[in-house]
Amino acid sequence: MANNNPAAAASQPPPPPTAQTPQFEPWYSALLGLAENFRTSNPPNIRLCIQCLQAIFNFKPNPRIEARTHLQLGSILFSHTKNIDLARTHLEKAWNLSLTIVSLDEVKFEAASVLAQIYEKQGQMHPVKAILRKAIEISQQSAYWHCRLLFQLAQLHTLEKDFVSASELLGVGAEFSHVKRAEHTRILFLLSKGMILLIEKKLNEVHSVLSLAAQLIEQFTGQTSWKESLKIYFLVLQVCHFLMAGQVKSVKPSLKQLQQSIQTITAAHTDDEPLPNQSGDMFQWLPKEHMCVLVYLVTVMHSMQAGYMDKAQKYTDKALMQIEKLKMLDSSPLLSTFQLMLLEHIIMCRLIMGNKSIAITEIIQACQVCQPQPVLWQTHGAQLHTCLGLYAMSMNCMDSAEAQFNAAIHLSRDSDLWIFINLNLAIVYLRTNRHQDLNQLMDRIDPDRLHTESYTLRASAYYVRGLQSFFQGRYNEAKRYLRETLKMANAEDLNRLTSCSLVLLGHIFLSLGNSNEAMNMITPSMHLASKIPDLHIQLWASALLKDLYHALGDPVQAADGLRMHNAFSQSLLKDHFQASQQPEHNLIQWTDGPCPLHLANSSLASGSIL
């Protein structure tokens, strides 16, 4: 998946309740009870809760109570206030104190886990790794905490794109869980490792890890809902594996199975299911509600690649509505990642369907999602500039499109995205007659030498070569490339590529005076484009049909083609004008740094020339 963090580490339920030390002093029990009462009141009174906990230190408590209180204060300050430095101080005291006390594991390891989150938030990566490695080293007798800390460190390495270290840690976790007979957690580790290998595009290793995971899921005898959840995780990875390879047709059975599984798990009543016997199995992958959003997302990804824009739009609307509901109760950063990926896909849908004015407002929405989470700028900056490049290209602002694509290339760390950007940059050079720049670029996108497993990208590269040959008047060469695109596109139901190739072949045959062949290409292209729907291909095809019927001496059909062409043209012109007048249009000027949202609020939108 494009976002590298839907399941790099399994999510955890809250840790098991802290065991109460017997024979507490009355003053401690009273203050602790008061603090908890203030914390859980409606609305919570965090200030008084903190005061009660701080009062405990006035009684000079023993080291066990002192360490526990520092942990409670640090955790509350971190989660409910902006005083992160004070939270860090309390958690460091809890961690250092607990290291000197025997049998205080739940305080020791929770302090390490929360303290690592604070260090990470402050950008102090060396202390994060040091404390997590130390905690992992001494936690092997506590299966729950050992696994949780392994997941946490693996997720940190994943965010840093150190996939080798993340994969190694997840492998260690799988072995440890196997020894502890925590089979559910073992499968979670394996699936998470499979996801990392998928991100790295180590497809042979992905196959072996996922095959083992599939076998273990089949043999799993735990709770039904947990087994179904593991199956959904596996199927999501399998679907993403197919989609990364551009195998839109081949993925359909897995996608259908995934959609059936999510229906099964959402219909099940799981509240009464007993907790697992093994403490090392106290993990879950994702809440059901998050799984639903994720299944919507992969369905949108499939619809986009297959060229079903209406379907992609329908599932995006459902998913975004679900995310808005969840965000009222859930602050998980994962929801923002899902929201961002959905927006990136729907923006491309809008542009294909000729809705540029909506697309640019959704680009702003994507920037707003990133604003409170700097890590999203780092992971999605290339995608946002790519969306802006596609928007600028659709608006005929070719200088801005080039600048956006170059910004995206600079930020891109994903080889397939890099190829996609270069393919679009090549089209910009074609449309602006910059043949020398195009020739320098062509080595990057030679379909016979592309470093990608993506079937779709390779087929697209043949199309761009065909387009180049057409522009240069080498029609036979163009036909050869386009037939290769058609063969690949038809094999995997890549409808938009099929439609693009047919209309270009029709244009070539019309230029050669072969009216019958032109008709055989343009008519199915028009039919397919209307199903997608792709307004730009419909505009192109209707112009060709108008000329074709005129050449055939059929004035009625030629007039009908002219009416269609004018209707599509007027629709696109109206939307183009509306988009150019929107303040959000100014965003095409942004090529560096965080998104300058103030540009979108400017009262003077920069116009563009059609």
C-alpha cells in the first residue's frame, strides 16, 4: 500500500489492568480514588486529577508507589495536556526507578513505551531506539510487553523507511510468539512482515511469508472473530499485492472474498467472546470500524485501476463519511492516513471525469489533513505534488505541471510513483513540443527496461511511446506500441488504457485515410469512455467521429458528432473557467516546503489560458 503504516505494527488494546499491591496506605487509596474520579467524570477534570496524584509525593511514598505515580502523571500529562516536557520528566523518573525494583514489570515497560512515544514526537530518534531496545532486552519473561515493544520498535523503523530492521524485528516477534504458543500474535507478526516486504517489493519473499501465514490462519482454532480478522489482514495484503502488480482482473476473486469477510465480521457479535488464554495474544490488528474503511480504500484502488470512476467515487464517499464519524470519537492517526489516500484517488477520478473545480478543492482538503501531522507531509508530499501536476496539466498550465512533477520526483521514494510521474512529465513535453527534453526523459520510461513489477505502468509506458511516435508522424511504429498496450490492457481489464489506445489508433487510421479501421477503433473507444466516464476521451473521440462521418459523406452523423463534441467541450470549458476563478487554483504555485494554505484563501486566483 502507498501509505506505509496501516499495519506495520498491530494495534494493541489497553494493557492489562495494573495489579493492585495489597495493604495500601489509606491516604494513597483515597488520593488515587479521587484522581480516578476526576479523570473519569463527565467532563473530565484533568487539573484536579493531576493535583491529587501530585499530592501523593507529599507523603514520601515507597519507591514502588513513587514509580507508579510518576507513570500515571506522565501518561495523563502526555495524553491530556500540552506540557510534554513535564510528562517526559515524570516518565523518565518512572522508568529509572522501576529498573531498580523487582517485579514491577507493568510500570517499567509501560513507562518505556510511553516515553518512547514522547521522544519520537520530539524527534529524538536515538533515545527512542535506545529505550525500546533496552525494554525489549529485559522483557522476555513478560510475553505481552515483549511483543508490544517489538511491534512498537518495528513500526518506528517502518516510519523511518528502515524496512530491513523492521522486517528483522517482526521475524523475531514471530519466532518468540511461536515459542510462547501465542499463535494469533505469531500470525500478526508474519502478516506485518509480509506488508513490509510488499512495501520493499521483495515479491518472492512476500509469497513465502504470506503462504505460511495463510496456512496458519487456516489451522487457527481461536476465537472466530479473531480468525476472520486475520483473514481480512491477509486478504488486504493479497489484494494490494495484485494491485501493485497492476493485475486488475486477476485480483477480483481475492477482492470479492475480502468484501465477504468484512461483511461477516461486521455482522458478528464479538462482545461476549472470552479473552485469549495467552497474555502474548492480547493484541488485535485493527478495530472493525477501521477494517471497514480499509476495505473501502482497496476497493477504490481497484476501481481506479480498472477504470470504474463512478464506483470509485461511490466507495470513496462511503469511506470518507465513515472516517468523519470515527474521528469524532477516535484520534487515531491511521484514520488521517486512510483519509489522505482516499482523497488522492478521488482527485484523480475527478480529473478524469472533467471535474477540475472539485479536484482542486479536494487537493486543499488533503493538505489540511496533513497540516496537524508533519509525518504525513513527509510520506505524502510526492503524491500531493503529483495530484497538483495532473490538475495543472488538465488546466493547460504546462509550466506549473512541469514544476509540480519535478517537485514530486524530488520527493518520491517509491519507484512506481517515480515512473508514474515521469510518464506524465513525458506527456507535458509532448504537448509543448519539447522534443529534446522528451528524448532525455525516454530512457527513464522505456517499457522494455522499466524497473517495475507493475503491469499497468509497463502498459502505460508503451502507450506513451505510441503517443510520441504519433506526434512525430511515425504511424507504423505508433501502431506497434499501441497494439502492445491494447494486448496488455485487455488481458487485465485496464479499461481506461484500452479506451486511450483505441482512440489514438482511430486517430492514426483517420490520418492515414483508412476510414473503416478508424471507425472500428473510435466507436468502441467512445462506448468505453462513456462507461468510465472519461470526458476528455469522449471529447477526443467525438471530434474524430465528426471528421470521420464528414469524410464518409454522412452529414447527419457528422452533425450528431458535432453536437456531441460541442456538449463535451462546453462542459469542460465551463468547469475550466470555474476552477481558474477559485482561490484554491493558486496552489499550483507551491513547489517547496509545507503546503501554504494561505494561497488558497487569496481573493485573486491566478488565471490560466485554455
